[in-house]
Amino acid sequence: MANIQQVAQKAGVSVATVSRVMNNSSSVTASTRQKVENAIKELNYEPSVLGRNLRTSESRLILVLIPSISNPFYTEIINGIEDTSIKNGYNILLCETDSSVERENIYLNMIKNKLVDGAISMDPAVNMEKLNQLALDYPIIQCSEYEEGGIIPYVTINNELAAYQAVKHLIKLGHERIALVNSDEKFLYARQRRQGYDRALKEYHLPIREELIYHTDYLEFDYGIQAMRKLLEVQEKPTAVFAVSDTLAIGALKEINQSGLQVPNDIAVVGFDKISFSNMTNPSLTTISQPMYKMGCTAATMLINSVVGKKVENIVLDHELVIRDSTMG
Amino acid sequence: MANIQQVAQKAGVSVATVSRVMNNSSSVTASTRQKVENAIKELNYEPSVLGRNLRTSESRLILVLIPSISNPFYTEIINGIEDTSIKNGYNILLCETDSSVERENIYLNMIKNKLVDGAISMDPAVNMEKLNQLALDYPIIQCSEYEEGGIIPYVTINNELAAYQAVKHLIKLGHERIALVNSDEKFLYARQRRQGYDRALKEYHLPIREELIYHTDYLEFDYGIQAMRKLLEVQEKPTAVFAVSDTLAIGALKEINQSGLQVPNDIAVVGFDKISFSNMTNPSLTTISQPMYKMGCTAATMLINSVVGKKVENIVLDHELVIRDSTMG
DNA sequence: TTGAAAGCGCTAACAA
DNA sequence: TTGTTAGCGCTTTCAA
């Protein structure tokens, strides 16, 4: 692999001139440019990103932290981040933390090491102390999950309102015993969705029954199955279930079908996220549609603005209730 | 962020000595080491990966190319790659190409630029010419999809045999009109699975009916729906469907349910990959289980071996037919 | 055992 | 418009 020196030599110019040609920078004669470009072509030269980065202290790489790539919720967000990044001359480095602190540290350190210009975190279980400390010196954005009143700019939706609308939809259909399958309420989104659930019930003077509220540690299908299994053991079974993620809702659906009950006639189900699977289940799943692609685009735009020194504001995007067969037979 | 110079100054030694301490290299007195370590701690020093990489020409980063993160098939493979990489002191850079040549180029060039030490490609639509050319100079492994008789080492399964077994399973259940939902046969895996399908039919003296063979451009659910819709229009409907991916099979299942037919009584369905969602459908999906995690581990091991200059051999892993409700009511 | 110094490939400030 | 040169942060050879 040729270096800039060799190109300069072959073209009969200085390395500075080669650098200028590479960066389309000021004032190079057409003839000089031609000579350099010929040399570049002949030697098949491609500049070393490493050398350049060391010099400029920028990598044009964006770190994207997700807890797990197996949750389809992140898929569309990442597409948004990626498209926007590439459009702006950045590439992304996608890192799965598995919510493991060590793994997260490895990746977050890349930002200190100038291996990346900034980071977008989507891990609800991220070490906020570390993230806040990094955010003092480096561009960081939180996407979807965030810290209330924190210093890190975020893009998200109104989780409380979305949950409220989902539950209200069930109430309007006549349901009174509505179960909630929630995540651990140490996560902000879980607390917010819980609040929306509570608000809807209260508004319609329905009691909040603790036996109908179930918390899961993870969002995988199996945990939805597990949750539903427990809820079906309750003396007075729920007639509807609101799960805070489609993956959980799909697990619940499976378990209801398995137990011989009918969705939505015996039990109605509402999910959250509108992942692509949610339309493949039988019956298809009523869910809250998050603007995932747009959220990704927004997060990337915010981060890039932050990288180039602009001030960025928190953004709350609109969601939508998508009514399908799992609530309306 | 402190640099090595400042540490050296504070410790009253040369930068070379600091470097030696950092790399646990030969012969540093305990007392010198102590001084340096104190300085490191005081200044909160972390070495610049950029400077180091420029000097050593290695990045300890592995590029992983996937066509799309939305196909859950890749999820477990990536987990395998990641675990194995981290265990060996490498991190991975996950890149989604969307089977776009430009995007692929951006990422593949990182290998020339010494931004990564090697690459694992899982994109069936990868530009083989470019990949082969890179493979001349850099460590590259293909995972799952590969080039027959090519120069790039690969890890895969026996696609022909797997498809043969899937179709044979259907034949043994009494099916004679078995549809095939395949990808574009420009992909090797698609050709191989087609061969397995053909072999099973031939072995049982069943005719290969072109009207029961459907090719899709992509693997998303919607294409499975589309395929099934066409197959249901055939005069003599198939009594079974073998799809070359679970995503397609799930789409087919959805369409069959939608049309009022019963799985497996009216039409049996077999998928391929055993993605986690395949157990959530109603009925659950009979499928071929690929050892995805192991495949990822193997690919990573092969690549790392290749990076350190060892010779690597192609590897074919075992698969398994997982019989569930979509074929056995 | 330790230090001095060269150099990885590049950019940019300054000079011509 | 073009060239000279310092230097980004590190490792490693050579010498002491």
C-alpha cells in the first residue's frame, strides 16, 4: 500500500500538495492536480485513515451502543442512524453491550481514545455515572431511554401518554381487568409506561390490582410467555393484557393460544414498538408505533451537530396507536 | 487527556519506559514500574489507541459485514463472533451493508486503512471480486455464504443435505405436492438447497413441478406472504411448503392462516434457521436448526488465527431438523 | 535497566 | 500556488 510520500515523489510534488489534492483544499493548479491524480491512480493510493485521524483528532466514526441486537426494536432505529450518518460522511460502529458493564466500558473507552467522534446510547441499563462523566468532554446522545433532568441530550417519545392511550383503548372496548406486563421499574421508560397505565385506570375509576401487574427482567419472548403463565393463574383472570414491548406481547399471545383461550375474545393483547413481527402473529398485534427510523435519524443528526459544536435540544417524537386483530376480533 | 509524554515527565522517566510498563515488556525495575504506575494513576492516563495502531499497524478490531441486522438469523452468529473476539482481545465493528455496494466499499476499505485487522463477511450479495482481491493481502473469512472453490476460507453447513432432509421429512408424512420458496439462485445457498429439494423428490420418484417453485428477492416476511399468495393460486395447491428461511416460512404461515386454511392439516410448512420467533408462531414452525452461535465462534477463531498468520481450513458444521407443530398436527 | 531518537502517515501553519 | 517542517501519540531499535 502506497503512502503519501511515494505519491508525492511520483508526481514530483510535495506531500503537502498531495494532501491538498486529497482534501480538495484551496488553490491547486489544474495541471498539478492532474499530475497528483495520475500518481494516485498509478499507485492505487488510498490515504491512511489512521494517520489522518491521529493528526486531526477526528475519526468520522460514531459509536452506537445497543443492549442486544436480538430485539428488533433497534433495527429500524439503527437504519435511521446509519442513513443519516453516511449522508453526513460518518460511519457507525455498532456495539452490543449485552448490558454488560465490562463490554460497555471497552466500547465507551473508544471515545476517549479518539477512535470515535461521539456516541449514541440506547442501553437502558447503561452506567449513567460513566456516561455523564464522558458527556462532560465528548458528544453523547441518548436515544429512546434517557435520564430525566440529566445533562445528556436525548430523543424519545412520550411513554406515559402512549401507555395511557393503549390502556384507554382497552377500557373503551369494555375491559376492566387489564394486566400490565412491565419491565423492571428501575428503567425510566418502565416507570413512565406504568404511570400511563395507572392514569388511564384512575380516569375510568378502575382499581389498580397488584396481582395483574407483572415485571420481567428481560424483553425476550420467553419472558412474555412466563409472565402470561403467571397471569393466567390469577383467580380472576385478566380480560386484556398490555405489554411494554412487542416481544413480551408476542410471548403472551403464544401462551394464551397455547392454553386454549382465544385472542381477542377471551383476552385482548396490546404491545409496544410495532416491530415487523407484530404483524405476523396470529392474530396480528395491536401496538404502539414508535417512529423508530425517524428517531434514529434524529439521534444521528443531534450527535453530528454536537460533534461540530452546535448546541442540541431534547426532542420528543410522536407515536401512534395501531389497532389490529389482537384487540378487535 | 494526558499523553505518554506527561506521564513520563511526572514519573521522571522516559516515554520508552512508560511504554514498557504499559506493555508489560521486558525488564523494568519494580521501583521504576511503581513510579510509572503512580503517575499513570494520578494523571488518569489511557494510551491513545490511534497512536499505538499507527505505530504497530494493528487495531485489534474485527470487521463484521452483514447484509441486514433485521434478519434474526445473524443475531446468534454475531453473539458467537463477539464472545470469541473479546475473549481473544479483539473487538468487533458490526457493519450493515444492506447489500449496497457503496456501503460495502466504505467498510471494506477500512481493512486497507488498517482500521481493522480482518473481516468476516456474511453477505451473500458481497462483491466477490473485491473480496477476493482484498483476501490476497488481508485476513478474510466467509461465514455461512461462501464461494465454491474460492480462495477465501469459510465456515458453513451442508445446505444441500439440510434441504434434502427437510423435504424428505415432508415426503415421509405423505406429501407429494411440496412447494419450494427459494431465494434468488444466484446465491450459492439457494442453489444448494434447491439441489437438496430436487434430490429428495427424485429419490421418491416425485415430479419436480416448476409451478410449485417460487423465488423471492428478499428474505423479509412480506416476501413470504407474497410467495404463498401466488402458490395458493396454483390450480392444484401444494400440501406442503419448504421455505429457505424462517422469515419466509413465517410469512407463508401468516398467509395460509389468513386464507382460512389450516397448518399443518391443509398445508404443512418447514422453515430454515430456527430463529427465536419460529417458536412463537401459531402453530410453531418446523425448521432446520443451524448452529449459529457456534458458527460465529468458529468464524471468529478462524479469522483471528488468520490474523496471527496461522493457516486455516474450511469448516462445515452440523445442522439438525427440528420437528414442531407446523408439520405434525 | 533505561534513555534518545527515529518514524508510522498524515495535516496545517508558515514561508517562499 | 507550492514547499518545508513540526508534530499528533505511540513503539522499538540502538546505544549507554
